[in-house]
Amino acid sequence: MALAHWQRLWVSLRLTTAWTGTVTPDFAPEPSPEPATTDAPGATPGLVPAYAPDFAIAFQPIVDVETGLTLAQEALVRGPKGEGAGSVLGAVPPAQRYAFDTRLRRRALESAIRLGLPATTASLTLNIYPGCIGIPDYCATRTVEDAVALGFPTDRLVFEISEMEPVEDPEALAATLGALQRRGLRIALDDVGTGHARIPLLMVWRPDGAKVAREVIMGLDQDPDRFEKVRETLEQLHAFGMVPVVEGIETPGELAALRRLGVRAMQGYLFARPGLEMLPVPVVP
């Protein structure tokens, strides 16, 4: 695929101009659409978490494997000493998970600014529960307000809809996401092919981008059936007008196979492991 075509499809990750909509620094939130879902069970909107574990932010780059350019840094939650995300998220009471998620995104912004991300050309990708969408205190617009207050360029934010919870009402979520996208927010579906992030969801609502999970591509260079499945998944995403990011690349063979399929935006241990409170520089073999 020609680079010019990529530039028409994936600008937020510095590959396309389809993501050029900007949330300007004087962003003024409009009344939110009707919430797509309710808050976490038992939660009180607007409150900070009554209990939240200590945590730190790690970053892992998304790279254009043809140029070596860092397209984005994904913010990931870790324990204060680098413990896995599960050790943190598992300690958050279910009724507080949306409030904690909002706090996590603000901390990611603060860390990205402190580490100098705004001085680069890379975007910042932030995970968000689908249930947060449409709830003013926890929605992406709240994080945009935080970015404006902190001085982070809002046109370089990408919100990844997490696969960690089901979408109860896809049609309502689609309407809410569409309203946010029309106001310039950039939204991607995380981990396509796993959990609740299924291709049929893309037939109901159209995010600006999508990430294909490692579970989908793992070992595709040694498995013709898996290679074909990945090819079909990529074709579906292209048919929906999205250029995918493929995550979880760990071997040179996987990289070579994905290159044969025309993938350029990739993420994985092969290029850089997550860096605790640092912005790793990817190396393409």
C-alpha cells in the first residue's frame, strides 16, 4: 500500500490525514449524549476512587516498521516497581474502576508531559472502558479537559476502547462515539479478535482505527491457516476504512509475515518492551 494512501487513513499515528480533526486548546465540552451504559455497579459519578492501589505508568511505542518512526506511545498501568497490570487492576473495587480509569489517564498525561512526549511527533494512546463513554465524569472528554489544563496537545490523543468489558448496547455506544468523533476525538478499538473486541462490533460503529491482538497473529509465519485468518482480518479492517496497528510482535518471522501482508504500524517486544516511566525508542530489526 502506498504511503500516500496510508496518509489518507491513519494520521493520528502519523500515517494518515484521516485523523486530522483537532480538539482545539479552547475545547469546551458540549452537553454529553445520553450515556451508552450506566456507571460501574455501586459507583457514585464524580467521586475519586475511595480506594486505589499505588501504580506507575509504563509506555510502549508503536512504530512504522518501514521508517523506524515512533508513531505513538501507549500508556500502560503498572505497579510502582513495575509489577504487571493485573496486580493493580485486580486491587481496584469494581464499583471504583471507572473513577480509577480516569485517574490513570490523567497520570499518563502527566507522565507523558514530564518525559517530553509533546516535544516529539508521537501521539499518546490511552485505554478507556466502553462503559466510561458517555458518562461526563469519566468520559474521554474529561481526559481532554485534563490535557488542556496540563498543556498536552489534544490533537495527539487517541482513545483505545478496551476489550475488558462487554458492550451492553452497541447501537447506543455507536451514537455516543460518533458524537465524540464529530467533535474531533480519535477513537480506536483495542485487541481486535479477542475478548469482547469482535469484528461484528465494527459493523455497528466505526472507530478511527483498530489494533489486532497478539493472540490473532502469534506464529502466523509458521501456520498457513493463521496467516490466512490474519489476512482476512486485515482485509475486513481495510474495508471498514481503517488501517490497523498490529500488536504483540515478538519474532522476526512474525514481522516478515506481517510485512508481506502490507502492515506498517506495529507494536511488540521485538521492537521495544514497555518502559516504566520512560519513553522507549523502538528498534526495527
